[in-house]
Amino acid sequence: MGPLFLQGWRENSINGIFLLFGFYATMTISLIALIILFSFATNLGAKINRAALGLSAASLFCFGIYQLWTALNLI
């Protein structure tokens, strides 16, 4: 994010400001959507909640393995 912001700032200061605004607006809207999604998921039942928890744990595990693999290949 840093180099991209600096490049946008050098071109025009408005570009850098819009980059920051767009980034934080996207993060905020995504977080609000996740909160709403999980609030609706509580009404679906314990079985679906456990399946969603297992799916998210498995995907985080795979992402962690990918990150380790990438880091070890850089060494």
C-alpha cells in the first residue's frame, strides 16, 4: 500500500487521498457485511454454524501453509 500511495501522491495528491479513502471504505463495508452475515448465521442452527467454523478453520490452515511455503521458498 505504501509505494502505491506514494506513486498516486506524486501524480496528484487527490489520487493518494482517494486511494486511502477507497481502501478504508472497502475495509469498513466488508466488515459491516461480515457482521451482518454472521448475525444471520446464528439463526441457521448449530449444525450449520459448526460446518461454517470448520470450513473457515480449514481455509485459514491452508492459507497459513501457503504463507509458510511462500516464505520458505524466498530463503
